[in-house]
Amino acid sequence: MRTATVADLRNHFRRVSAWIENGETVQIVKRGRAFARLVPEEAPAAPHFDAGKHLKRLREIWGDRVFSAAEVKAMRDAELEGEEG
């Protein structure tokens, strides 16, 4: 754990904030006594991708149909046409 004084926060905030951004906890000292800690915020967890739900939904929409390469190309071209307009 790093230590910084109140004066360090005021005069060297970039350096102290860089420590926090790099995942370090910073103890703040005032008049020789520790009185606070700055702790990095936890990154939000990535949403979990449930392949089972996705496949179930695809089957509800398309059933067991298998598309040919020409059909896939036609669908992609149709989507791109809509984006241009």
C-alpha cells in the first residue's frame, strides 16, 4: 500500500491518481496520522453470455433451417442497404 500526505494530494494529484488507476490502495496521512484510504473502484463484471439461451432463441426463430451461402450473402446485402440510406 502506498502512502500520500494531504499535501501530496493537493500538489501531486496526477501521481497519486495514477497509483489508484494501477490498482494500488493509497493511505492518506494528515499530520503524521493515517486517516483515510483511497481504494480503486472494482471494474464491473462483464455480462455473462449464455450460449444455451442464445441457441434456444435462434431455434425458436429459425427452427432447424440451414442457410446456404447465397442466402446468407443476400441477408447481409439487405442489411447493408438499410444502413446506407
